[in-house]
Amino acid sequence: MGNRTKARELAIQILFYMEFAEGNAGELFDMFCNNFNPAKSIRAFSKKLVCGVRENIEYLDKVIRQSSRNWRLERMSVVDRSILRLGAYEILFMNQTPPKVSIDEAIELGKKYGAEDSGSFINGILDNIY
């Protein structure tokens, strides 16, 4: 598994944690890393993702809502919602990552951390966003 994939996994774990904790994204990221000590080689990219998602969360949620035909954002699982936010952020704001790569990575995260149908659910919404 590459460093960017590992960084995305760390970002999802931290975004999930942030659903239940209040505070500054950078400070929460650092606190999480101090407690769980992920590899230093993945922290910079992961922090960029986490802070980018948190800075743009209202816009990302709006785009996800518009792209999700039958699911309200509030009804989505926290894991799926976190993965969708990350994938949408990469597609919309990170030009150095090809959108197809971002979608594929999000699908794999959904398969690994989400429910049985999370991969296809995430694929459908991110394809609509793309």
C-alpha cells in the first residue's frame, strides 16, 4: 500500500473522529497523531486532506447533497459521509490527483471501512460529482 493510500486512511480515521469532537482541525489532527503515532511519512498529505475537508465542509456537503438522489447527508453513515467528503474534496480541490484515482481510492476505503454496499454507494455519488 502506497503512502498516499495510507494517508487517506489516516484522514478518514481523523475525519470520523472529528464528527464526535469539537475543535480546530489542525489541533485535533495533531492530538490524534500524538495518541496513535501514525508514520511520519504520511502525516503531511493526510493533514492537508483533513484541513482541506474541514475548511470546505459546507460546500462539500452541499455538493454531496446535490449528487445524492435518494439519501440525505444526515442519514448516511459517518464512515461513508467522511469518505465522500474526502473524495469530493480531492475531486474538486486537488488538481494534482486525477479524479478517477480519487474515486477509486474512496471506493476502496468504503469497501474496507464501510458497510457491504458502501463501495458502490460512494462510487455513484462521486461519479455524479465528477
